[in-house]
Amino acid sequence: MTSTGTRPATRPAPSRWAALTVLCAGMLMIILDGTIISVALPALQTDLGFTAAGLAWTVNAYLVPLGGLLLLAGRLGDLLGRRRMLVAGLALFVVASLLCGLATGAGMLVVARFLQGVAAAMASAVVLGMIVGLFPEPKERARAMGVYAFVGAAGASLGLLLGGVLTETVGWRWIFLVNVPIGVAAVLLSLRVIERDTPLRGGLRGADVLGGGLVTAGLMLAVFTIVDSSGTGSQLGLGALAVALLAGFVVRQRYAAEPLVRLGIFGSRAVSGGNLVQLLMVAGMLGFQFTAALHLQRALGYAPAQTGLALLPIAVTIAVVSLSVSGRLIARFGPRPVLLVGEVLLVAGLLLLTRPSTGSYVMDVLPSMLVLGLGAGLALPAVTTVMMSDATPADAGLASGLANTSQQVGGALGIAVLAAIATARTDAATAAGVPLREAVAGGYHLAFGTAAAAVGVAALLTLTVLRPRA
């Protein structure tokens, strides 16, 4: 519903939940495209002539702008209007998806994937801020955060399943073309059911252009450094340059007349501690999803569609817990205890995967999927509630951008680190004469143990940094 004059004092509940549905549908489309391409990589290499090194850029070209632009896009949403930023991002995502589906060569697909990442950053950076505005009452906000967390957590698993099914049935192009009708519907519904918000006074006048350039370049370079696996030996220099750019951004924000980021926001334990907890937790979880997909195929011999089905119980369990249980628990006990219980379950689920294989899905894989789904269904809505709990109306877009940035950087870091650990352990074992399948399984078991350690550190931070206010 679009306002033409003054904002009404209250919004009818159906309008708010309809708006949440549209926001989550747009987010699901964006999240799916982060993982849906994974099982289609061999088909892409055959049809478009990718080299082995170039194939990684079908994923990296999406992650780099997505991780780098979120903070800037979130602040621009505050300055220009969050609905405007959302609609522009969804529209660009539709165009970029069409270009991906029509790609005639490797270069065209990589460029189109980069545009998809830009569009994904524009749209996703403002969603959490919009949800905070839609649901000011704590109990309803907790329920809304449960829905949002389900979309984020289950979307990656559903992407693997949908990617495998579409690739094996109608071809890899449809993993992108399916976004076109969904995206068009999301744009039209956003204009209809999401109320136009009022931008901050002054808009872009006096906006910190230099600060925006520094933080965007620094974050994009940092994500590139994390995901680049070309082995050129340049990562150390690029990482140092990324740190220098981000340090320059912090200095700029201290002295700018109209800073892009109010540094005082990091004085909130909920913001700074919550984002650090989420970064570690997501590093373990998304890194697990990536390595688990490879583990099921390389160590246990699953086909792509079987892999997606094997991981589906995580999505189903997250749906049940986050949509029906987590919101009530957060409203009753607060987000911190629920987050801590979820983290403990995540650690337990990851450690279950380090057991020796018996060759049975029911014994080896399913228990972990259920425990991980239960833990994620509790932890992700809780940490999202924590991160946004201190956001003011003026900083909601910025807080949303920060939350999404820590999520994307954590995911990229987890995938890169766990993949490197698994590969190093496997190579060392095969060099020592261990049979290949056993060596591969050992590499992934070490990766799962590392993911459990990352979530364990997040739990310690929840206990110490996110302690309740006196």
C-alpha cells in the first residue's frame, strides 16, 4: 500500500505480513542464486568453455560485489528511501538473470553474474531495516525475524536441490531464467504492498562520497582476497591493501562532516558483538554446506540431485523451528539464551559428521542434518534479533547493511578456509598412501571439526560479549 500523504499512525496487520512475504520472496531469490549454480558447474564448463580456474568466477563474480556493496547500499537506502533501493535492486536482478540465462560465452556469464551481485547487494541491504520498521513490537518482530532467518538459512540448501533438479531436467540456463517471472512479480508486489518510506532529510546532499568509495573498495577487495583461489601468491598484498582501505575509511568517518557510517553504532555490544558472532557462526554453517555437498558426492558417491535431497532435512527442520518455535522462545526468554542453545546444537551437529562412515544415510548423515536444522532454526533468528535490537530509525538501513555484510564475509571466509583445510588434509593423506576415498573423507571430517570450532568460539562470545545489560 503506497502512501500519498502523511504516514498513517498504524498499519493493518495483514499489510505488514504481506509486505514481509514479499521481502522474504525477494531475499529467497537472491540467496538461492548464491548456491544454485554449484551443482551446475560441470555443465557450464562443457557448454561455455570455462577453464578450471575460470569456473570459480561464476561464483566469485557474484560474491565479490555482494559482500562489498552491502554497507554502502544499506546507507544509501537510509538516504534515498529503502523501498526505492529494494525495487531498483530487484529490477536489476531480473535483467542480470536474463543475461545469465542467455549467455553465449564464459565472459558474458561472469559479467552478468557480477551485475547479479550488485543487484543482490542493493536489494538485500535494506530488508532487515524494513522489517524492523514494519514490526516495532518485540513479540511480532521475533516472529518476523524467524521467517527471515528461515529464508536465509534454508535458501542455501534449497538452492542445491533446485539447481540439481533444473540442471538434470531442463538445463542449466533455467537456474537463471526462473528468476525472471519471480523477480517481475516481486517488483510489482513491492510497489503495491510495501509503503513508501521517508528518506533522511537532505538525501544525498553532503553524503560522504569518499567514505563510500573507500569502504566499497576495501570490502570488495577483502572478499576477493578470501575467495580467490588462483594461487598467484598475491593474496597477502591484496589483503594488506584491503585493510589499509578500510582503515582509511574509519579515519574518514571520524572527521567527515556527514559520515557515511556513524562510528558510535559500534559502541553497541548488540551491533559489534552480534555481527562478530554471526560472522563466525555463518562461516561454520555456510562452509559446512559447501563442503558437505562435496563430501556427499566425492566421499559417499551421491549424484547432484541426491545431494540436494540429502541436505533437504536441514531446510525442513529450520522451517519448522524458525517459523513456529523460535519467535515464541525469543519473546519469552530473550534472544541471547535462545542463541546460545542454538549454537550448542550447531556444534553437536557438526561434530556428528566427523564420525567414521558406515555407508548408511540414516546413520551417517540424517542425524546431523536434523540437529543442525534445529540449531540453525533457533540461532539465526536470535542473532538477527540481537544485531537489530539497538538500531534507531535513522540507522536501520546501516544496521541492516552491517548484518548482511558480516553474513556474506563470514560465508566467503568459511567456504574458502574449510575448502583449503579439506584439500590440504586429503593431499597429505594420499601422499602418505591412504586410499583416495578414505583420504577425501578424512579431509572433510577435519573441515567439519573446524566449522564446529568456529561456532564454538561464537558461543563463547555470546556468553561473554552479549551478556545482558545490568
